[in-house]
Amino acid sequence: MKVLFVTKEYLPKTTPPGLCIMHVQKALLDKGVISDVLMVGDEEGLYSHGEFGDVFSIKSEISFEKKKENITDYLKVHIPMLFTWPVPSNKRVNDYRRMIEQLNQERRYDAIIGTMFPPDVCVACSVFDHFIYYELDSLINNPMYKSGLKKYLRHRLIKLEKKLFDNAELIIHLNHNRIFYGKERYKKYSVKSVYTDIPYLIETDTTSVTDEEDKGSQDQILMVYSGLLSKDYRPPHKLIDVIKEISKYVDVKCLFFSRGDCEEALRQAEKETSGGIRRMGYVSQETLAAYTKKADFLLDIGNQLTGEDYSLPSKVIDYMSMGKPIIHMNGVNDSAKDYLEKYGLAINIPDDFSEKYVEQKVVPFIMESKGKKKAFSDVVKKFPQNTPEYTADIIINAIKLRSASKQ
């Protein structure tokens, strides 16, 4: 049995979709299934002999992904996109298809699995037999497409999604979209739809082997935040205010390993707290792992979402896999709250918190939870769908069911 994953970014970039694929690949290999990957790279052809299968790339230089130097270049790129959107590039669709065709003739894949972002990935995969639509990002229920000119082109999204769903042999949805895709207009796809969750629940060694340079004393509590910050849907300001209140009662140091458009807010917080809050920037996975291992608490910020969007940040599952205490700042349409309540070793802080709330709820949680750790086996029992094995079994069972139906 052999499958092909098709995505935009994989190695060496460790984006959430790429990591999801890698986790599922390992689970597949443990079950005897080899999986190759096709991505966008600098050259076309074999990129590397990966740990779980071979990695191939298409060379598809698309100018809209590069910095625009002047308005002329900008218009040259974006005016044609008005006619192809939401597919950013028909050229890249053709590049993907040419390589998929070549690889499929050589290797005879049992499934071709496309991830939905950007849309050209699944568009390219949809013309092949045994196409599996692996959602990861919803095409329609997506905040990226709900503002500006894009919201007036929703009919294109609906038309494209219908085409992809019609062509898919299997549609793998994520749980946070269960209500959205449970609507009447999607009932006809229920026989080919299944639900899973973000496959980030992986046991890791959380024993700290790093020095204590970022921890002032044995009594100081180290907190770590990692991930994207956004003024629109993941702003840090409320969490910064919480940390300032906590620091009145507890000696804390909070490190933000982040990227996005909120760095100025962190820079200001760094000044106001005399380094109690520190801006660490965006670092490698290895460096980040070293700091999260020695962290006493992990910090999280809930998404600020609208409408029917309840997307769950993969970081929440990653945090729970470590078994450490989590401090979560509530958002809007915040799916993470339910996960963390079930997890147990976490506190969800309301958006309208008061100084009294921090004193009576947050500080006691910190004092009671420091040094505690959830056993990985207990977390798995509560969240079995977040294991990569769960999604791997969905793929394997779909292939087996198809084979059995042909006999």
C-alpha cells in the first residue's frame, strides 16, 4: 500500500499543514504504509529521500508570492487573479498535475491526498482516481475569505467546493467544522465524509536538558507562548494585562516566541515589565522545544472568530501532548476552551477578567499547578482523535474498503 500527499509547503518549512502530514506519515509507516509527498520547491523532481517516503517538488515560481517592488508589477499579477480566484495559479495546477501523473504511473498510488490550502493543491489532485480531500483548512468556512473583495466572490468558492467534493472518493473533515458541514446542503456528501482531529498528540520527551539562563531563580516561574499573533484574530493585549497582574503576586518570566503584526505590543510590554515579558522572535523547532521543555506553564490565546468559524489552533493539541499546565486567554468562537476544560490541567481566563479574578483564580491555579504533569496515556484516552494513528486508520480503512468492494 502506498499513498501520495500533495501540499504547498513541507520540508524544510515546518508549517502546521506540513507537520500534520509528517505526523500522519509516521503513523502510516508504523502500520506498513509508505507515503510520498509532493510540494513546491526550488527545483522539479526528487527533493529528498524522506524518513517516511520520498519527497518530490515542482518548481513553480509565482510572482505574487514575492515582494512587489512597484504598482505595475502588482497589477500584472493581481489583475489576472481576478479571473482565476480562488485558485491563485492555473500554472501551478498544471505543474502539480504533470508531476502527479508521472509519479502515479511509476508508483501506482492507492490514494492521492490533497490538502485544502491553497486551493490549487486539491484542484490539481481532483482529476485523479482515488482522490482524498484532507481538509485541514475549510474552503468556505474560512476567515481569510470573509472580508474585502473576496466576500463578494463567495459563489466561486461554493462552485469550486462542490466540484472538489463531487470528485473526491473520501472527504476528511476536521471536528471544528462538524456543525458547518452538517448542514442540509452537505447531506449528499455524508456517505463519503468522515471526521478526525488535528494529529498533534504525540508523546515527546519533556525532560529539560537546557541551562537556566532564562530563569532567574528557583522560585521564578517560567511561562512560554509560541505561535502566530494577529491584531485581527489572535491579539496578545489581554494576555499581557493578565501577566502584569500575575506579576504582582508571583515572580514570573514570560517568553513570547512569535511572529505576526503584534511585535510592537510585545516590545512595549517588554519595556513596561523590565524584561518580565520578553520578545524572543520566531525560532527553529529545536530551539522552541528546548524552551518549552523547561517551561513551568504554557501560554495560549484563543482565536477571535466570527460567524460559523470555530477553527482550532494546532498549538493547543501540541501543548496538551506535553502534559504541562496551560494558561489560556479566551477568544470568540473559541473551540480551545472545551478542549482545555476536558484536559483538566488548564485555566480559561474570560475576556472581561478583573484584578480580583486574577488574584482569586489565576494565581491560586499557578501555585497549585506548578510542577504538575498529565500522563500522556491519560491525555490520549481523552483525545483519541488527535493521535496521528486515528487519521492514518481512516486512510487505510478507505483503501481496504475500496479493494474489498472490487472483489
